[in-house]
Amino acid sequence: MSKYDGTAPVAVTVDLVIFTLRESALQVLLIERGKPPFMGGLALPGGFVRDHEDLRGAALRELGEETGVDGAKLHLEQLRTFGTPGRDPRVRTFTVAYLALGPDLPAPVAGTDAAHARWMPVAQALSPSVELAFDHQAILREGLDRARGKLEYTTVAAAFCQEPFTLADLRHVYEVVWDLDLDPSNFRRKVLKADDFVVPTGAFRAPEVGRPAELYRRGRTELLYPPMVRPA
């Protein structure tokens, strides 16, 4: 087995799985590539890490270029590193994928190597009719699995809600991300039982029909106890 001698070309990139809730659906940000390889194909936003950047800095820059949103205002976490040989036909590339979550993010702004950018329902992006560039379908699937799992043991679901929000708003997040219906009474009991998950604001939202709904904001805790176990 030969040792690395510093002569083989290797590149590092970041790719972003950016989720938001739009039109009552979990949607992911995709770009139409304006340059080879895969020119004209759909891909996750991302790019090469610049010499002066660390990984998170590159992810924040790409997030700003592709959405016009300050990443410091979103939930942003490292997902995993992908480095299968041949994943990028240009050069041996390792990409560090990031997961970003935000409430009702605006229409995206295409970045430097993107012809267009748009939101697409995740179910459509993962369907056989859509082919993503590189290994981005696998990255997207892993991002979805991570988001679904984190809703069980963290308070990240509130990152999808504009504050203040109702418990119905929060339940809608769980239902859309998990792709299932939840019992309203049971959900309310679990949320209010969890330590510092949500905090009442003292205000109410008057619906068109029915009683006013109490408004909440996100609590300070990040881990959800007891956890919100996903129904089988």
C-alpha cells in the first residue's frame, strides 16, 4: 500500500441540505448547475472551501449566497463527510455536508455557479423522476433521516416555527417532517410535559373559528426530555 506523498490532487467542498416548511410541505433548496460537471442538472447548494475558510465559514458563506439568509439565524449543524472515489469527476473530492433548518425561508438567490435556485418538496426531490448531481440524493436522504431523528430527542422542531407560535403550529412541523398525523391532545400533553421545550408568552391568537390559541416561544433547552418518540 502506497503512502500519500502530497502530489495527488484532493479537494474539500461543503454541501448544504437546507430544509424549510413552505406550502405545508417539507422543502429542500436545490440549484440548477450553471457549469460542468452536470451542467443544467439539479444539485444541493455548495462549493469548494476557500484557502482562508474553515468548514463552518464556508457553509455559512454558501448558505448566504444561495438563500440570502444569515446562517447565524438558522439551525446549522454538520451532517457527515462523503468521500466515495469518483463522486466528483473533476478531482478526488471530500465533501462535508451540513444540515440547515429555518422557518418559511424566502425565495432563494442563485449563487456564483448556479443558473437558478428553487425550493422543491423533499418527496419530489427523492422520487425516481428526479436525478440529483454527484451523490446529492444520498446526502439529501441522510439529511432527512437526521432531521426526523432529531425531532425525537431535541427541540429543533421549534426552529421551523416563526415566534410566537401555537402548539398546533409546532404539531404541524412534526406531522410534515415525519409524514404522519398526530393526536392533538396527546401531542399537547407531551410538549407541555417536556422540560423547558416551550414557554408561554401570555398572548393568544384569535382563530376564525373556535377558541383563541395560546402563543409560545422556544425554551432554552436543546435536548428534549422526555423524548418525543415517533409513532411506529
